[in-house]
Amino acid sequence: MNRLILKSAAVAFGSVAVSLLLTLIIVPALGFPISRTIWLTSTVCPLALAWIASATTFWQSERLKSAHRELARAHAQLAAAHRRLSEKASRDDMTGMLNRESFFAALDGSRRKSDRGALLIIDADHFKKINDSFGHLTGDDALLLIAAAIERGVRSGDVLGRIGGEEFAAFLTGATEQEAKRVAERIRREVELIRFRPVDERTVPLTVSIGGTTCGEGIGVSDLMRAADRRLYEAKHRGRNLAILDRDVPEAA
């Protein structure tokens, strides 16, 4: 408010100065004497009118600036809320990993940026037995432990997702076949080391089977999934708690 008064006063006194200067020039030039009335008119009128007009203008300008600031703040809050909602919508509620749709979208985006990489499909072994024996809440606890083990096993920058009830996927961006095998084995080992005790002190073993494939140039997501699924089925068939990787999927024609 003080700033508004000072600005208005500056404009008003500036107007008085200009008015007096014009009076001193124009009135004598017209051959009239400068009387007390003329002095008062030249001083009071511009002082009152300019002060009121400038104060009103500055006040409206401040209100407009305040409204713009509020609008900008509201836009920022709305954008932040939209980002949070988008992030929440893309995540699996329980594990915090990407959900199925978001994982495949991220996989497709990663494939567009790099021709090299490997896809792993990770499936919890005998998980139905855990749910049937201890209940789904205990099964959820086991899944959270498995998800954490998978996160410890992958590299920074790899894309992780939960693509089914007890099925996870990881895309290892830029990984070679040897790198992918090391990551897959590290994940398998991290899960195997979990000491899961749902009741009393009895430890229930947790293991995963992993099927994977490295990929060549121009290979689609569906082809990668089919190849990794074949290796996962093979790992299950060969006794579980195993990681099997395919060679490169043949390049698209």
C-alpha cells in the first residue's frame, strides 16, 4: 500500500510541475497576468486528478499482477497434481513398479532409442501354493520381497514392471548377452537368498524362474515377449529356480 501511495504521489507532483510550467509559458504568452486563482487551478486540479487517476491505475495494475501470480501458482499446482496422477496411474499399487501397460510402453520407447538390449521375464515359482497355504496377504508380502530382490539385481536405468499376478519383467537397455546372463543370475540368486518366514520360525523358500532374450535391430515387442516366454517355459520345465536366455531374436525382414 505504501508503495502505491508513493508512486501515485510521484505522478501527481510530476503533473503539477508540468502544469505550472505550462502556465508560466502559455498564460503570459496570451497576455494575461498570472493570478492567485490561476496558480491554485494549475496546482490543485492536476494534483487531485492525477493522484486519483494514478492511484486507481496502479491499484488495478497491482490487482492484475496478483491475479496473474495466483493463476500461475494454480497452474503450477495443477501441473504437479497431473504429474503425480500420471505417475500413480503408471505404477503397480503394491510393488511401485511400472504396471503392464506402462512397462510395454517404456519398453517400446527404449527399443526406439537403442537396438541393443535384453528382455527378462521373471515368474515366482510355486506361488499358488503360498497363497493357498498362508493366504493372499502373506502372498503379497512374499511378492514385495521378490520385487525388492529384482530391483537389487538389475542395473541402474533398467526398466522394471509387474506384468502379471506373480510375473515381472525387466528390460536391460543396451545389455549384451553376457551382461543379461549376469543380471538374470543375480536376480535369481537375490530371490533365493530371501529368508521368508510367514509363520513361526519356519522358512518358506522363494525362487523365481527367468526366461530372457537379447534382441537385434528392428525386433518388435511381441517377438521379444514370445522368445522370452519360450525360455521361461523351458526354465519351468527344467525344474524352476533357473535362468535361461535365448540368443538374439532373428532380425525383422
